[in-house]
Amino acid sequence: MAHLTTLMTQGKPQMRQRGKWDVVRKLLEKGYHQEDIRKLYRAVDWMMALPPKLQDSFEEQLKRYQQERQMPLLSNMEIRAMQRGIEQGIERGIEQGIEQGIERGTVQTARESVLEVLTMRFEMVLPELIEAINQIEDASVLKQLLKQAIAINSLAQFQQLLSPNEASTSGE
């Protein structure tokens, strides 16, 4: 029934919400075992996807229905576990984002430092050399290049040093 309703309500989100409600309500009223209801609900929920606002409205309607009949589709423990999982996922995502941002900032600062030293020492840096340095993603390689930029005698020598690095860093 869910599949047929999904086909009939394609492009009609309001009608799909009503159809989804009818399917889920009948599912709840059939007297199936809780685990069977959960499995069937997941399939219906996936098959009859709704736009976010209508999904929120549907979930609110379902919550009211369950409260009136004391028959939760998800137990409070399951809901809390899901909320904790979401919170933990958000925290991990933030931590990873911060770490990646710091790493990118470190690499970008190292690139800028190498280019600044080369510009100060040799006045003009060829665009190809700038591009090659900007392709390097490894902060430790850039740190070594910075030391070389300070000590090297000519821009040509620096460019020769960079040639092996280009092959090993541009594919990372």
C-alpha cells in the first residue's frame, strides 16, 4: 500500500503526507509486535519521504497519536540514545573541522612564509614557482623549504630543490 501511495502522490507532498499518515496509522492499529512495527515504519518512512516541514508536521501528528494511545513507535530510551548519537556526531564533526582548519591554516602560513622569504631575497618569484609551492600540502616539506629559502644562494638553486618535491607532493 505504501508503494502505491508513493506512486500516486509523486509531486504532491501534501497528499503524500496524508497518505503516509494513513499507512502508518493502519500499521499501528493492526496490533503487530513492536519490533515488526518499527521495521515496517522505517521502510514506509524511507519510501514516502516528505519535505522537511511536512516531515516535522507528520512527526508531530504521530507523536500526538502515540501519546493519546500510549503506544510509542520509539521508546524514550531509543529517542534519548538517538539524541546522544546526534550530539556526539556533531561534536566529532566540529573537532574534525577544527583540526582540518588548523592544518590548512598551518600549511597556508608555511607557503606564504616560503614565498615571502624568496620575494625578500630575490625580489621576483616566477609564477611557476609560486604555483609549485602552492601545490605542496605537507607542512614539514614547506618547513624544510623555508629553511632552504633562507640559506640558498639563488632562485635557480631553490627551483632545483623544489623539482623533486613537486613530484612527491602534488599527488597527495
